Amino acid sequence: MNHIELYNEWLNKAVEDKDLTAELESVKGNDEEIYDRFYRTLEFGTAGLRGIIGAGTNRMNIYVVRQATQGLANYVIKKYGKGAVAISHDSRIKADLFMNEAARVLAANGIKVYITSELQPTPVLSYLVRHFKCQAGIMITASHNPAAYNGYKAYGEDGCQMTDVAANAVYDEIQSIDMFNGVKLTSLEDAVNSGMVEYVDDSVYTQYLECVKTRQVSKDICKDADLSVVYTPLNGTGNKLVRRVLSEIGVEKVAIVKEQEMPDGNFTTCPYPNPEIKEALQLGLDMCKETQPDLLLATDPDADRVGIAVKDYDGSYRLLTGNETGAMLTEYILRSRTEAGTLPKDPIIVKTIVTTKLINAICNKYNAELKNVLTGFKYIGEVILNLEKDNEEERFVFGFEESYGYLSGSYVRDKDAVVASMLICEMAAYYKKQGKTLAMVMDEMYEEYGYYKNTTLNFGFSGASGMQKMADIMASLRENAPKEFASYKVVKIADYLESKEYDLVTGEETVINLPKSNVLSYSLEGEHACIIRPSGTEPKIKLYITAVGKDADDAQTITDKLAESAQTYLS
């Protein structure tokens, strides 16, 4: 059917949600608005679904959620015969509704459902999948996207986001399902009464926190250091568990940003609730000026990522990047566990290919093995899974990605802001006892290892034409490979879609032993680099710049030149 035929079908059949009915009526006769809602279906990939909440096949709504869940149910039944699925949600608009709709579909298909009675962090969902030995999991979240968005993350039986193979199999099932007539449904009340849907007991969250606390490196140090913290959950899911774990490890001085304390999917204080950006942390920074804590913690709505600001030399607060926080945590964990004699033999650190190369130097210092994986925490989870299969999961020490996601331990298989918040506070206490702030520690690391400046720039492309523009840009880069960025010659090109790396100096060609991904990496003279990839969750292209300078000013100058040059290829 074309977009008008689909629109008319929805007018007749999508009548269970009054919000959708009103929206469909409001765009009647507006071909552009109708087209944008129906020109495609939200694609189910390794990140599941993500889109604007509203009416249409290109939106997040109960019908899209039901269809996706029926596809997941078919996949589970075909692969396992029967099974169980854990489901949770964050503070997003309609997130609890979408969770309940998914539970209704799964129960109607004879699949046991473990469901949370209130919103929970994404890492808790990963834990529930493993705890209940489920065959899959669903987290209703759009992570740090604006309030207009919601999403549907799908997890495999290992508690990791679905692999390409599994996601493709589910997508194939979804494609064969009629959205209105091909979905099995039961009432939630009947499913609960029959035992097909079971609410998770609060004791399970205590067990999760006990696993988190096993990742402590220096126990009781927070009690001794008298650490003070300002914390904001950004109106999301971190409020209870982050505050609880900090209290249990001895961080008693935790002040909460009241305007962002309670769940609110409208995110009225920060329209883009992303701990990577200053605007989201501004209320916390304002509070820091008044209370002068040791650091500011901010977790995103589904509490899988955390951003921090630390007290600088002049009493102001410095925002640290995900790369900087991850580098400090890597150094802290390896140093402290070496001192304590608890570092395992042949320790492994895992990072993504777009994450700072500063980690290479740190791993060399502590004789730790470094594994580079594609962007996406599921690939870090796969490393843990493979170690687990060989009974060597204790070798996994720490994994992180530049976008503020961190994990220590194998109890979950996704980034975890709860354990990261705990370790960040512990790290701050460790250095505070030495008379150092985290700002001092970061600067000392730059002095020791070199000044690595990592910058991520986003180029947005909205609507149907925007998606085509993104595809055209990536195709053009492959057809007409850049020879330089600014005045820095390209010495190597890695094309992760072709799984090949080309050395432009020697002419050698090597195979990249990673899954295929639409990523282009350009290594430049002077150890600088530019990496370009379309986002897997948003309509934008990401540019990752690495500039290695003599100091901060030198690195910034190089970054500015590279950014200006790269923009000519992305416009």
C-alpha cells in the first residue's frame, strides 16, 4: 500500500488510542505530514526500535509495539519452543503502556513474562534476563533522545542487546505480520491471574545491587574520605538505585537536584536529557556553585550512562567527557587492583573503535590486553560472553565507550550507570585522600601519556529526504575517498562495511576481523584521526575527531582545523 492507503487503513483500524485518532484527524489532507508518518516502517535492528511517539508506521505507538513483540514471540517460539521474556521501562511518555502491551502479546503466545511494577534502569533489565534465565528481554526506552521519542530495545538470552543475526531474524518475522490482524492479544489482568505475567519482587533489585557492590575496588574509602556529591537522575530511572548504592558504600553527602528528581517524560528542565551536553547538567552545575561538592553526577533517563563535572582549580566545575571519565576509571581500576593484588592474570579492557586511544597507553603500562570492538555496547557484551564460555569472565576488568557508557563485571551485559556512579565516587574518594581532585588527576594523565583530545560532532538530517542524504554522503565518501583533512594527509582508511583496511603509504590491504558496519575511519599524519558513521538510533551522522597535541590549546587548534575540513565532506 502507498502512504495514503496506509493512512486510510489507520483511520479505520487504529482506534484504541485516542491520541492516535486525534493525530490522524489533524493531518487529514496534508500529504507531507501523512507521508512522513507512513513512508516507511520503523526498522527493527540491533538497537530495536526508536522513533517519535505518534500515529503511523514510522512512529512509536501500541500497534508498532505489538507487531514487533509478535515478531519477537515468533522468534522465541521457533528457536526455543517456549520461553520467558523480561520487560521493563523508563520514564518516557507511554513507556508503561508500551510495556504492558508487549506483555499482553507475549502472554497470548504462551510466553512467560517477568515485568517490573515500576520504571527501572536499563542495566536492571539486562540483569533480570540473566536472573530469570529468560530467552529475551525488552526495555522500553529512547535513552537520551528528546521527549518526543520512545523506543524498544531487545535483548538476547545472555542479557546483551540482540546481535545482528538475532535482530535480523526478528525483523523477518515482523515483516510477515499484519499489524492489525496478525497479533495475538490477551488482557493484562487475565495474564497476571493465570501466572503468565509475574511482577518482579523488590528483593531482586537488592540482589542486583549486591552484584554491583562486588565491583568495589577500595571498600570503605568513601566513608573515610567524607565525599560530597550533587546528583541528578534527569527525571529518569536512576533516582532510587543510584542513591541507594551510594548510601550503602558510605557516600552520605548526596544532594539531589529537586527539579530533576522525579520521573517526568516531558523533561521540561532539559529538552535533550543527555548527560553529554552542558544544558542537561546546568541545574546541577548551578547547585554546585552553591554547595561546592567534590563532584556532580548525572545519569540519563534509563540510567545506563553517566556524566560528571568535577571541581576545578579555581572552584568552578569542569565537565569531563566520556573519554576522560573512562580513561580515569581504567587507570584507577588497574592501579588500585594492582596495588591490592586483586588484578586477574591477563586482564582485559574493552573499548569501542571510536573511543580514545589514550587507553592504549594505559593498558601498555599495566600489561592489560586491550580489545577494540565496533560502536555499540552489545559488542563489549559479546567479549564478556566469549570469556564466559571459556570460564574466563574474571579476566574482564572494565569496558566503556566514549558516549558515557561504562561497565565493570559480568553480572549484566549492558552499560550500567549504577556501577559507574559507584566507581566514580570511589575513585574521587581515593584521590581526595591523596589531596587531589579529579581535575588534577586528568591533567596528570595528560602530562604522562600525552594530550589526546577527542571530539564528537553531530550532523542532523530529518525526514525522508534526510535519510537519503545520509546514504548519499556515505556512498560519496567511498567513491571519492578523501586524501586529506585540513593539511593532514590520510595514511590509512578502514572501511568496516567492506571489512578492509587500506594503507595508503605501503599499499597494503588487510582484513578487519569485526562484524560489518557502516563506518569509515581515516588515520592521519601525527596520530590524528577522523571517523564517520551514521547513528544507529537517530537521523544523524557522527564525526569523531582525535587530535593529539602538545597541550590543550594545540589539540583544540588541530581539532578546529579537522572539523572545518570534515564538514566539507558531510554537507
